[in-house]
Amino acid sequence: MKLHVIDAGDFKLDGGAMFGVVPKNLWGRYVEADERNLVPLKMRCLLIEDGDRKILIDTGLGNKQAESFFKHYHLFGDGTLLGSLEKVGVSPEDITDVFITHFHLDHAGGAIVHHGPDNTPAYQFPNAKYWTNRRHWEWATKPNPREAASFLKENILPIESLGQMHFVEDGADFPFEIIFSDGHTEGQMCPKIRIGDQTLIFMADFLMPTVAHIPLAWVVGYDTRPLLTFDEKKAFLQEAADQQYLLFMEHDIKVEVCTVKHTEKGVRLDKSMTLAEALADCASVVTA
């Protein structure tokens, strides 16, 4: 198995929304906001090469919306989804599976592209199976008012109409387990990948999108069920600290991978590292 970090770009969101009820004088010690109170975030995807399969986990924002749309997300940096894939020698046609942790726009936007003057939808990865689960599909295609702005129909509905959507319940065979969670959004899926004697968790928006969110009460304002997130997070952090899981951070602007540890104040950040550093003892792993 080979793993590649795929940089799909950087963007910014409101600091208050990212940290919910936590006051800025606390979260501001760990994350620097700009003059508009926006905090920088990464869209860090993961490519898994396993035999003949090339499995892409999440796809970033994509580029099919109008310029006015992207002004709301303040894109910056040089990373792009296709550019990062090209750096590791992979074309869109090579991808065999696209695993979408959840259909929020910054995770699923790159799955579909538009062609021609009529903006005809097409797959970004034409030979791939696209994967979700039935609970999340129902949730995303019939969005509640709180999440409607994050579930864009142009990112979601073409996956079904073009005929390459698959549900993991129907017999998905992945080289990883799937952790399901419901606090952030119904039916979010996060890969749990065994590599040698280590376990890597692709965190997506599962409980803590950045290392600053590790403290138990620091729950994202976007979560639909913050009290459920709290319960899910408490159980997971205990396990992650006990088992010394490697946590792959999709959104932290600086940290690719971290571990957590038990302290007198609860579970806290232990070590930060790149994926290459985390898996330095695994000779088969290649990272971008």
C-alpha cells in the first residue's frame, strides 16, 4: 500500500463559526485570524494505492462555480486537486474509487466538473466508482435548513444521474475500516487504515478538523448535533490516546498528522508531524 498527501488548496472560514461557543481570546492563542476574523484551512485529501486500485478520499471544493461563489471561501495557496495528483504521476482516468466522507462542498466539490456553454455535468474521475452510504445520501439530498448551503445539488445529484454512485452497504471492499459519525452531519464516513503496526484515521470533519479543536468542549459551530459530537469525541479521544492512533488532519493548515495523549486536563495534542515522518518505518509508503 502507498499513501500520497493530495493538496486540493487552501481556503478561509469565519473563526467564530469554526470554534462555536469558544471565545476568540481562547482559540486565538492557537489559530491566527485575519482582519476579517477568517481563519486559514487546508483541503488535504489522501490517495491510497493498493494493488491495481487508486482510491481518492475527498475532492476539495472543485472549480466549477462562478468567481463570485469562491469569493465567499477566500481561496489562496498553490495547491490544486489535479495538480497534486499529477505530481505523484496519477491522472484523473487512473482513479478507480472516489470515497466521499460527506457531501459538504469542501469535501465533494471536486467530484463533478462542468463542460461546455451549458455547463453539462461530468465526472472528474470518469473511470471511478463514487462511494457514499444511504443514510448520508438521504440526508444530503434532502438537506435541512442549517446545512442546505453546504449541500450543493450540482456536487451531489449528477453522481446518481451519471450512474457511478455506489453505497458502501452493498459490499464495498476497501483496504480500511470505516468509522461512522453523526454529530457533524448524518452518516459521515472516516477511513481507519492499518499500516504495519500503526493505525491512521482520516479525520475529515470528524470531531476535530484542526489540532486546535482537540479539547473536548471545542466543538465546531457547523455541527448539526453538538452534544452528540461531544459524546462521540469523548469516546474517540480516549481510544486515540490509548492506542496512539495517527490522526490525518484534512483541514489543519500546518499539521498533516498528529497524535494525542492523556493529561491532567484531558486528552491533548502530543506530537505533530508529516505523513512521511509518521510512517517513516513503513518502506512501502510514498507520500507527496
